[in-house]
Amino acid sequence: MTYLRLTIRLKTSDESEAWRMAAESQGYSTLNKFIRTVVSKSILDINANRDEVEQRNRQRIDELEHELDLAKAEVSDRDRIIRSLKDEVMELRKEGYTPEIINRKRGLFSEFQHILRTDGRMSRQDFLERVRSKYSFVDLGKLLIEVERELTTSGLIIHHEGGDIECNQN
């Protein structure tokens, strides 16, 4: 077992005398014993404070790790949502819902509501003729059927017997 040797050099005789007086006032027989005791106590105090600081640091690290786990879970949820939305967009594009078709559907939605609000109840045939005079693109019929179905489902238009349609005023 090896022992560490501590050597203290005091710069002035006044400093040496101050250490001697402190040692005698506390009842130490030699200056070396006093210095060894003071240094050991100082080291133990530092270690005790270090343990306390380390404990606080460990607690803070645990708190931060918990916050990190919560943030990772939130990011993971958002990533899942984004991936789901991207997949949905890809499916819609596969079905032919390009931005151009979506804009056409928007136009048809507003056209449905405008014509039916201004003209009131009308036959589907009359409505189709009015829309055809304004729009002329491929798949107009298919989009009209989809828009009509969506407006009916949402309760914005009403179907009557005989094929008449009307804007729901409620």
C-alpha cells in the first residue's frame, strides 16, 4: 500500500507563524499533524460537496432524459401522422386527384351552390347543360357526380323525386 506524501512550503516566516499559532490554539502538538488534519478535512468536505453536486446533477440528468423521451415520443407521433398524410396524398394522386382536378372540383362545388341558390330548384339535366356551357374538360361528368354525391352527403343539396335538385337553405 502506497501513501501519498504531502509537502507544504510556506512562503514567509509570518505565514509559518500563523500556521503554528493556529495549530497550538487547537491543541495540536506539531504543525505537520495540524496541516494534515486541515488538508484531510478539506478533502473530505470537497468530496462531500462533490457527492451532493453529483446527486443533483444525476437528478437533473434524469429529468432531462425524461423530457427527451417525451419529446421523442411526440416527434414520433408527428412523424407517423406526416407519413400517414403523405400516404393518403399518394393514394389520392394515384386515384387521379391531382392539384388541377382538386381545383376543378372546387370550382364545381361553388358552381353547384351558386346556380342552385340563384335559380332554385331545377332538374339535373338543366343543371348539366348550364355547367357544360361554362366548363369543357375531360371527365366533367365523373367530377359532377362526385361533387353532387359529396354535397348531398354533407347536406348542402337535396334530391327530389323525378331528378330535381335544390340547395338546402337550412
